[in-house]
Amino acid sequence: MITRTIQLTYEHRVIFTRSIFDPANPVLRDLIATARGTGRHPVKTLLVVDQGLATADPLLEERIARYAEAHREVIGFTGAPLLLPGGEACKNDWSLVERIWQRIHADGICRHSFVIAAGGGALLDLTGFAATTAHRGIRHIRLPTTTLSQGDGGVGVKNGVNYFGKKNWVGTFAIPHAVVNDLDFLRLLPPPQRRAGIIEAIKVSLIRDRSLFETMEAMSGSLAQLEEQALETVIRRSAELHMNHIALGGDPFELGSARPLDFGHWSAHKLEQISGFRLGHGEAVAIGMAVDLIYAHRLGLLSAEDEQRALSLIRAVGFDLHAPELTIRQNGELVIVRGLEEFREHLGGELTITLVTGIGRAVEVHEMDTTVLSQVLDELTVRFGSAQAGPVSASRVA
Ligand SMILES: NC(=O)c1ccc[n+]([C@@H]2O[C@H](COP(=O)([O-])OP(=O)(O)OC[C@H]3O[C@@H](n4cnc5c(N)ncnc54)[C@H](O)[C@@H]3O)[C@@H](O)[C@H]2O)c1
Ligand SMILES: [Zn+2]
């Protein structure tokens, strides 16, 4: 046997800025100038833009053109941006992967070039996948433009599209050259989508960071109003905690079965699906977290006080804790419970569910008692079935 150790060191960086395509903003230019080393030529760069973003910001393309002109000595944009539809549908359309490859091929983009993606998490996953598979991996820069992607998915190291009807079935792990969070883009989002990212921040605070949870409690009024400064504070900390998990958690490429950042997600994914995507990801995660918080309390893992506090914060920032789809049955069986097996399949290996044991603390369990789960769903219906989002009352069912 011949063995050699290969050690690679990566810098994972997320930069916060505003007006990324203002010619006076040095962020992208500096990122690319540093990467070009001593070379004197502009670095070939393909920019892929989410059509939903371009529609919400009709002046975006014009700004990009002015920006490209101002920095043409460093960034060699290969023509106009490639505009592609965003949203989950783009990850179901393999022809879009080929369209990105086509441009990479036609523009002569190579491993010394860059692909930049600006858009929601779905467009970033699609473009990252196309970039990291072409020529065995072209450097890519992510510009997430939703609250969800700026504080959560967009700052990660995963790319992928859906295949065989399964989410993220084909994809890559690749550390982006950089992630740039331009907070100005968030102003363009409709309120439910601006709110969606808050739930991922509550999620990560519940499993990892009591002080973020308390900050969010103190700011819950401003968060409910979607005030910019409050959003910015939680996105920053949420992004930081995600990066800590990737860089310091010991499993950046997810070889193990544990996925703590998927707390509350096993039922959320199923809820999104059985609601026919009436519920957005954030709304489904809010309910999914409520399910697992009440479950943990019923098992004696979480105190009534902490359960109440967590549910209160979720509602105070504007999320409902119930959906009628929760209790749909087929052949007498709760459909939502199938989410457990699908989650196990998705992670591979042993079923691993993260449960909160106190604000900022979590454990992993490897089975869920479906009788208790069924009681939890009934409890959610009784406590929150007809309630609007707002503070949680103390009424409980036995
Ligand atoms: N790679 C990862 O680690 C990871 C982690 C979590 C989630 N994800 C993925 O992220 C995706 C969800 O991302 P998302 O929540 O950002 O939503 P999204 O990408 O589905 O975008 C939602 C909609 O908003 C539009 N849009 C984007 N930016 C906008 C803006 N600033 N103003 C107005 N409209 C805008 C898009 O065109 C789209 O129609 C899912 O596919 C999920 O699987 C990936
Ligand atoms: Zn999520």
C-alpha cells in the first residue's frame, strides 16, 4: 500500500455589502483582481442572473452594464448576463444546466475564469452545479439575493439540481471563491419572502446560540415589521453560525448522518410537498420546528418554559404554527410521518433527528415515536389551529 496525505486549505468568506454593481463598490473587482495574481489580462467572467431578480429590479441590467464597463480591465465579462428563471422550477429543468454549460463553452470560460451567480438559493444551486462540473470545476462566486439564501443556503458549500423527481439528487460540494451578501437586494422581496430567512436564524439560535435567540426576542417587534436593521443583524449572525458549522463542525462535506442545521426540516419538507407548495419553505420550517419542540417537551427533553419561549418567538415574528395539511391521513396513516423515512433516505445512513433540549442546546436522536408524534399534531391543532400569529397563550392539552 502506498499512502499519501493530501492537505488542502480553503478560505470560506462571506462579504456583506450594499450596491454591489455600483462602479464605486470595490468588492467584486478586488475579489477578482486578487485571484488574477500577476496576470495583466482581464479575467473572463460569466454572470448568471435570476430572472425574478431582474424583473423586480428593472434597472439592474443597466447597472451591470455600467459596472462592467467601469471595471473591464480586471473583470472580463463575456457579454451580457445570462438571464435564467429562478425559483425551485429552475432546479427541475436539466436544459438550464446545459444552457449554462453552453455559455461556458462558447465564451471560452476555463478554470482560470469565474462564474458569478446572482439570485435566490435555487438559481445559486443550479449555477454552482453547472460551474463546478464544467472543466472539473470553475471558480464561482455566489450573490444570494433572498433573506433565506443570505443567512442560510447561499453561504453553504453545496450545489445541485433535482433529478429522478428527487431534490438535490445530483450535485457537488465545492467551496465558493466567495459569497457576497448585498443587503439592498432584500428590499425587492415581497414580505413573506423577506420574513422567510428569519426562521432559519431562529433555528440556528435554538440549536447553537442562546445569545442570538435572546437578541431576536428583544428585537421581535422590529423583525415582525421586517425592519431592515433587525433583518441585517440576524442574517449576519445566522450566516456566521452556518459558516462556523461548515468550517469548524468537523464534517463540511456531510459524510456523517447528522445534519443539525436541518432541525425542524424532516416534517417541513413533507409539509411543503403535501401542501402543493402553498406553504413556502420558511412557513413550513416554522411549523416543522413547532412539531419537534413540542415532541421534545413531551419526551421530557425540553422544559415547558423553553418550549413556550421558542414557540412564542416563532409566532411573534409572524409565523403560524399550524397548517391543516399536518393531520391529513391516508389509509389511516398520517402522511406527514412519511417525511421521516424520506429524510433518512435523503441524508443516507441512520435516521438522525436533531431535538432541542434548551435554548441554544440540542441532541441527536435516531428514532421518533409515532404515537407521541400523533399526539403532538393534535396538540398543535388544538393550540394553534385557529390562532393567528402572535404571542403564545399558556393553554396546553394533556
Ligand atoms: N445549497 C444549499 O446548501 C442550500 C441550503 C438551503 C436551501 N437551498 C436551496 O435554496 C432554494 C431556495 O432558495 P430561496 O429561498 O432563496 O428561494 P428561490 O431561489 O426559490 O427564490 C424565490 C423567488 O424569488 C425570486 N427572487 C430572488 N431574489 C429576489 C429579489 N431580491 N427580489 C425579488 N425576487 C427575487 C426568484 O426568482 C424566485 O422566483 C431551494 O432550492 C433549496 O433547496 C440550498
Ligand atoms: Zn431550511
